[in-house]
Amino acid sequence: MFNTRILATAAIVAAVANMSVAHAASGNTSTATGSASATIIAPIVLTHTSGSSLNFGKFTTGTGGTIVVTSGGTATATGDVGIAPGSSGAADAFSLTGDTSRNFGISTTGGSITNGSSSMAFTTTPSAASGTTSSTGTASFTVGGTLTVGTGLVTGAYTGTYTATVTYQ
């Protein structure tokens, strides 16, 4: 019986010795190194050109109409509005700096010009809806607009503001 026990113990030890710990088979796992990068570009900065202004010129109102100034600065009147002899309109001007050869969009708002309690609304139109900075990172554009002229307006100088925005695309 002692031999039987030794044989049984030997059989158990042999069976346990033949059992192996499960290992991952070759090719089930692989590791590689990735890369990361980033590029900081110059911010886009819009500047109003000193001395420029969207100028609708001098005119008489009659029963009303519009004054249209192209982005090239040419003014024309519609309706019962007359541009005064010797008066001309002018487009506004902006310049920008930013990253080189980068596309950007242009948007402008309308506004109103006022003299006391009298006001006239206007819309604006940039010379282009988008652009691309040069190889030195610069660009420029102009802004024209349409002024709606009513009746019974106070004579004198009218002023107001609007905004222009440029955004990288």
C-alpha cells in the first residue's frame, strides 16, 4: 500500500508538472510608439486704416431714396436723393496681419448714422467675402455700403459706426 501511495503521489506530481501556466501566444501583442505635434500660427489682427471712412458724401434728400457707395468708392444716388456737385463718396479700408498664405473670411455689419434725433440706417458690403494672406502674412480690403435716406431729416453731419470681422477659415 505504501507503494500505491507513492505511485499515486508521483502521478499527481507528474500531472501537476505537466500543467503549464497559460502564456500569450507569440503575435497576440505588439507595441509601437506614436508621435504628436502642434503648430502655433500667428493670430489674425484686423486694423482700421487711419483716416479712412465709409463716406456717403453730401446730398439733398427730397422724398428719400438711397446713396450707394461701391467698395471702390464710387457713390450713386437712387430715388429722390441728389448728390451735391463736387461731392463724392469713399469706401472704408482695413488691413490685417496673420499667418502666411492663410485663408480668412470677411463679414461686416450695418448700422446707423445719426445727427441728434435724426438717423439713417445703412448696410455694408466688403470688397470680398474672403481672402488669403500674402507670403508675408498681410492683406487688405475695402467696405462700401448703402444708406437709406428718408424724408424730413435734419440737415448737418451724421456719424455712426459698424464692425468688420475677419476669421481664419
